[in-house]
Amino acid sequence: QVQLQESGPGLVKPSQTLSLTCSVSGGSISSGSYYWNWIRQPAGKGLEWIGRIYSSYGTTNYNPSLKSRVTISADTTKNQFSLKLTSVTAADTAVYFCAREAPGFYDSSGLDHWGQGTLITVSS
Amino acid sequence: DVVMTQSPLSLTVTLGQSASISCRSSQRLVYSDGNTYLNWFQQRPGQSPRRLIYKASKRDSGVPDRFSGSGSGTDFTLKISRVEAEDVGVYYCMQGTHWLALTFGGGTKVEIK
């Protein structure tokens, strides 16, 4: 069973860069043609997709509203993928989730496995 | 981007009764391969989202058959039959058809009367 676990600093100062890592166990991020996603959720609000990486080729897709500030990368040797979000403000305060996405040719396509989430607060 | 609009924002249901949640997309969700990539998620308080439905109507393993998804084109519905106390939470639809950017509905909060 695939499991995902987010890790990060908890607190980031305004204008700095938020860095998060998602560690994957129970499967390799470089096999099976899966995509690896980041999603966030401000307190009491809905889910916002940030972006994804296809680690076999390193290809990425980003939410257009965040694209100028986001970089998602993968380290297949550590079976992890990461998120960097630059120039953060209080509006970036949220719980950040990582999730696996099975692409369309899988019968059960979509975001099928999620991490528990990690709260990131942007404050001085 | 494809905009996903859910209604109602919240729903109060009597135990044992049914609940229906609507999700409408700003563009049709049928992909060129004939599939409709519409997921439904349940998020219980303090938990991460759990997928219930994929491809608009297919139930995930372990999901009670009280949950059913239906719809096509731009209009979709999640129905919860015989609501139980454990069904309390927020429900989200999400489209993956326009796959360059996944988009979620705003969520529907389900409470028990």
C-alpha cells in the first residue's frame, strides 16, 4: 500500500521560500507512470491544486495562478518529491497535501492516495 | 481553467435519509477517449481527503455502496443513501479531464440533524 508523508518547517517568514518534501513508501515514484501532486487547503476553505510532476521524465504542470512562484522536483534516489514556493505571503498559509495521481489509462484514475498534510504558517 | 461549482454549500440530513450533492463544470468533462474524469472526495474533520468515486460513477474499493456517483457532460451528482453519522464532513468534486490543471469544486458540508 502506497503511503505519502509530507515534511516541512511549519513556519515561514513573509517573502521567503517555502520548501516541502513528500516521502513515498510502498512504491517507487519512478515506476508505474504515476503523477505526484501537491494540493493545499487554507483553514476552513477548499482544496487548491498546486501542481504535479511525472518523475520518470521530470515533466511538470502547475496551477496557472501559482506558476510564477512554484517549482516541483523529484529525487528518485530518495523516493521523494518536493515543492518550492517563493515570495510567500500570509495568503499562502495552509495545510499542504501531497497525493498520487493515477493517469487516465488506469481504471481507477485520479488522486487515489493522499498524505496526512502539513500545516505551513507564513508569519514574521 | 475549468470551473467546478458545487451546490448546496451545506446540507443537514436526518440519519437514515438521503443526501444529494450537485457539481457542475464550466466545460464538458468527456475526454477524447470517451471517459469522464470526475472524482468525488470525502474529507472528514481533521483528516485528509479520501476518494470515493472516480470516472464519475465508479466506487473506490472499501467505499460503502450507499455512495453513488452519476452524471455526464457538465452535470454530476453524488448521492448518499441512508446517511450515517460517519458521513459527516465536506465533499468535493474534482475534474481531471482537462488534465493540464486539476480543479476542485468549492465543497459541500454535510451535517447530521
